[in-house]
Amino acid sequence: MRSPYENRQVMREQLASLAAVSHRENVTIRVVPFTAPTVTSSVQPFTYAGGPLPQLDTVQVNNAFDVSFLDAIAQLETYRALVKAMRDVALDSSASRSLIHTIAKEM
């Protein structure tokens, strides 16, 4: 078991890693701050995999017991709307990177 100091150090390293990869051309990191309006009450993590053909998009939903893959048009529309809502309230890439650095310094 790690000490609180070790936990903070691990978190600082993870935040530094996020900040470093956020400079890559193919990576975008945008933070939804706690002060942002509520987007959804859903707490299930999900991955939206989209591409040039929207008909082939897929959503992977993780829960405590299994993983589900969703590809029905109605389901995709729901998750597209959720992703859009999150983008609308998220900080831009530069502000997100700045917030990550600030949090790392405060730890």
C-alpha cells in the first residue's frame, strides 16, 4: 500500500504524462471542469469510435459486469448528442493543459 505522499507523486507523474502527450498532433485532451454545467447524470465510462462513415460508428459502454457495444442508429444519436454536449462545456486544449499543470503543481 502506498503512502499519501507516494500517491500524490504517482498522480503528478500521470498528469505530467497527460500534459506531454497533449502536444502530439494526433492527441486532443479537453477537461470538463467541475464548475461546468451538468451534461449528464450517467457515470458509466464509454468510448465513442467514429470515422468517415457514421454508419460504422460504435459505442463501447463499460459497467461493473461487462462491456456492451452499441451500433443502432438511435443509440449512436444519443451518444453523439452526449459527446457534443461534453465538447460544448469542456475547456479548449490550451486551457485544459494549463489546468492539468496547475493541478500537478498543487499536489
